[in-house]
Amino acid sequence: MTLRALYVDFNSYFASVEQQLQPELRGKPIAVLPVMAETTCCIAASYEAKAFGVKTGTKVREARKLCPDIIFIEARPRHYVEYHHKLVEIVESCTHVERTLSIDEMVCYLTGSQQQREHALALASRIKRAITINAGEFIRCSIGIAPNTFLSKLASNMQKPDGCIVIEKHQLPEVLYPLKLTQINGIGRRMESRLNSFKINSVKELCGLTREQLRTAWGSIEGERMHDKLRGFEHSLIKNERGSLGHSHVMPPEMRSKEGTLAVLHRLLQKACARLRSYGLHASMIHLKVKFLNHPSWAIESAISPTDSTLQLTHTLETLWKRYPQNDLIPYATGLTFSGLVEVKDITHSLFGTSDSLSNSKLDGILDKLNMRFGKNTVYFAGAHEAVDRAPMRIAFNHIPNLNTEGDRQS
């Protein structure tokens, strides 16, 4: 079987972009935070920081203990998105980018002579060289080359930073045996426990099972797909329907009050509503969550008639907020999620729809156009006023923000 996929995984992406943009940070241990607060955690760490054991998810206090000289940087998502698009263009200048998997990962399908090992390695070298020349020497990537996308991603993780690993058909499955189960994409801690209960404790044992045995162990057809992917077969891309949409925010100390939390939720709601409309979706469920210091979280949800109206959803938010706990707890993070998403074309509108719904739709459309033309927060609903500069754009896994609809003004 020839080589068919080349996977590009950018190393310590957020931290690397910061070091590229800020020369004074180069060679130093840095960690990128979602907000400058002691109660948050690192969302990225430079390799200098990783050498001390700091990694994604490390709490700020723990990071200080591990690396006393660490430098904390507040995330600047706009720069990461802009660099993402620049990097896609750079790789595209060398070979076609089939699709982006996240802000720092992309896959290219190999064709013709590219499928031969020496030509695939030459292509990888060209990509790395083009990135250094056009993006900067501190933007590095690991490249994996294999018979399918799944194995090429595994290969990209085998040598970091700045590695390049090739997995060929004749090496399978033995080349995978040294890996831990949780190093296989799709196997988290819970799935590892499930596999252990079926006496599958190693990748060697995993690879030794039949399709039927893996389906039983997985409890779904995903087990059969895993069997095929481990052997180099490329499954057709399954388009996942968007099941939910939302935003969350770790609040700075000055916003950690009931009033500050509500203002942030208004801000999150208005951002999420703009995204709903940009995707042509309506929500039929709203979910709120507030996390407290040293106390269990508070969460509440409500079903609603499918809508993308900021005014209607704001009314629902205010109604749910009346049930917020009446106590002196200190909130430090909050989030809002829309689910039960329905495409506009699939909605059956009421025969008794009011003129208010039409007016709301026109108002939302005007606000979206003004914000896209003149910048985010040019106009907004008053509930978000105290948090208008809070809850900036965030980058979640598998979601690359659209700077036109989600971007915030940022230095």
C-alpha cells in the first residue's frame, strides 16, 4: 500500500506564535493563559516550559512551582487565527491542503510520485523550509506520513518538536506496539478502562483482535473502523452535524460577582447568537453554568422554541437567572451553550407568528452587519455593557473562529 496522507502538526502552537511575534520571549519558558488569573490553567506551553513539566491543563500555581522563572502570557486568539490562515497558504504553496483538523493541524493527500517514500520526505522538507522562510523560525511543525490520515496523525506525534516520521504498510502493526493505548487517537481514559475490562491492555493486544471483536469491545461500529484504520485503510470522511454551540469564560477577579457573571453571560449570549445566525441555525435548548471557588457548580437549562433571536434568548437568560443561588459564593467561570440546533430551512414556522419575530430578525441582521463592518461591539445589547471587553474570542478544538463574526479588537 502506498503512502497517501501527510499530516502537519504545529508544535506548541500558541506559545510558538507568541515567541515568533515577541523576540524577547524566545528561548524562555512561557505559558499562555486564557485570562491572567491565579485560578486558571495553561492552554499552551513553550518547549522550554515543557522541559520543567508544564503542559496544557497545568494550573498556574502548579506551573510556578514547577518552573519559578515561567512567564505567563494572556492568549491573543486573533493572532493565532491569522497565523493559521497564513500557514495554510504556505503549505498550500507546496501541496494541496485537503482539510484543516484544528487551528494547528492539517492533512494533505499524497498523489502520484508523492506517494513514494523519498518523494514524500522531500515534500515534507519543502513544507518545513517554506514555513521557516515565510512564517518564521520559531513556528515549527512535526510531520507524519502514512497510508491513511489516522496513521499519519499518529506518526506526527511520535517525534516532537520538529520531527518527521514515516509509517509504511510493511511496518504495520509492529511499529505501533511501543505506544500506550491512550496514545491512539480515539482512546481516552474511559475507553482505556473499557478496553481493559475486555483484557485489552496494550496496543499489541488491540491490533491482534478481529473487526468483530473490536466492535464488541467498543460497543459500536467505531470498533470496526478502528480495526481498519490501524491497518492503513482510509475511511470516507463522515460529516458530523453540529450538535451544540457555545462560549465559556474564566473571569478576572474584578468580575467575580453575581452582577459581573450576569454581564459576562449576556456577552457570551450575544456572541453565540451571532454565530448561530452566521451558520444558519436556530437553537431549541439553552444551558447555563457557573463555577464557584470551593463549591459545586450551578447549572440550569431550558427548552425553547427554535430561534436565533438575541432578544428572545436574552429574555430566556434573564428568566433562568432568577433561579441563581442566593448566597455569598464567589463565581470564577461561566459558560453558555445552545443545543438542539436546527437548520433554518428545516424549521416549520407558526401560522400565528407575530410581527415582533419579524422585527427581531431585521434588528439582528442590522446589528450583525454593523458589527462586521465597523468592528465587534460597535453595537450591542445593554446587558453586556459591563463585560463588553470581557469574554474575548477563544479557540476551541475543531473550531477556528471566523474573524468577521467572532473577532475582537486586539493588540
